[in-house]
Amino acid sequence: MTANGGDPTGSPGRAADPGYTLVLEPSPRRVRAVFAGETIADSRRMMLLHESGHLPVYYFPLEDLGGEFLVASAHGTHCPHKGYATYRSVRVGERVAENAVWTYPKPITSATDLAPYAAIYWNKMDAWYEEDEEIFVHARDPYKRVDAVPSTRAVEVVLGGETVASSRRARFVFETGLPTRYYLPVEDVRMDLLEPSETLTRCPYKGEAHYWRARVGATVYDDIVWSYPDPVPECPKIKDLMCFYNEHVDAIRINGEVVEKTPTPWS
């Protein structure tokens, strides 16, 4: 998963895509962006932009930005679906986030609603909050679901020709837009084949993931399995369970049938 939180440039090759969508809708959540200990933006009148091929992006009313921290920039970009973006940097004391804020002061006709709003690069801020809860990676999509459902179907994970996990106590995680993931109890995983990795990633819907590499024979499979030791409160059912990348194991079998591999960003 990206931490960029949206990109105003778009891709010229998408201009002719008949299915391309650009939807700006109100969000009922109070959202804050914090940098160097100062609140750069704070609004209860947020807008959320849904755009084909992009993660959802929060847009703040211009008057809800901390103008005393914004510095004019000569940087500019063009998006075929929104128009020309102008930028401002954020300065707090000696710290500067270059070109962190963008606006479309004169958007194209199909995106005129963007004119009174500004967006901020997610990873250029130190922290983001929805209400009083810190959130990570990108704005959470209100149309995305993550359901962790227990199943007694037999799950087998094959890697390097060996069965590295086998369970009838899995939780099937159905997440909008992604292949089904199979989270398995530690007791049903060949932990003797796994070594902890230093890798950590964050998911706005599940929390912070810890990773393991697998060593099967002479082959090492880096970061092939992950677990959430302390998931977010909305997703407690996956706590401490182990999940292998469908994309990178030899096979995952459910009741003996091989699960079809579908392309994902992690393929």
C-alpha cells in the first residue's frame, strides 16, 4: 500500500477514458492536518474527492487553512481532468514542507467545484486526525468495507513446494477492491520457517502490520506474511493472525481447490 494521499497531476493518457469519474462530496468528519506541532488545516466542512485510479483525497475550504504557515510557490502542474494546480509550501519555524498544498483556482468546466478548496499531500504532514482519532496513510473511504469472517473451510498455503500453513480456523477478510485474504492462527502456521522482518506498514482500515520472511530450503521469501498485533478498534478480529501474500506463494487451497491469483498492486 501508497502513502502519498493523492496526486494532482493525473495522467494525460486517461483523458479519453470513457469510464473516468471525478466526484466531490461533503464529508461529515472534522479533519485536521498537523506539521511541526502546528495545526495547518482544521475543518468541519470537509470535501472528499473520489477520482478514478486514485485514493480518496480530502479537500479543505481555503478559509480553514492556517494562512500564516503558507508560503507562495512558483511550482505548478496540469491535470487533464481538473486543470492547472498552483502550490504553496508550509513553513513552521525552520521546518519547511515544499509544495505541500495545492489548489485549482481556475479548474476546467467539469471540475469547477474544486475552486474554493485546497488539498494537502498526506506524507508531507506529521499527523492527520479525523475527529480526535489519528489516521494514517490516506483518507478513509466511506464506501470501503473490511469484513473479517470466520470459516471452517480448509485453508492450505504452499510455498517453495511445502505446505507452510494449514487451518480450519481461518478468518476470511473481504476488503472492497482487493482479493480475499486468509488470516490464520499462529498455531496453524509453520513458524519454524519464518523469521521476523524489520518491515512495518500501515493501513488506515486495519492498523500497523508486522512482517516475516520465510526460509524454505535455500530460498528466502522476503515479507511474505504479515500480522496485526494491535489492529484498529474497528477491525479486532484479525489480531495476531498470520496472512500470506496470495500473489507470492505457490498456491493457496481452499477445501483442496486452488485460489485463482488476481493482479493487485502487490503482484
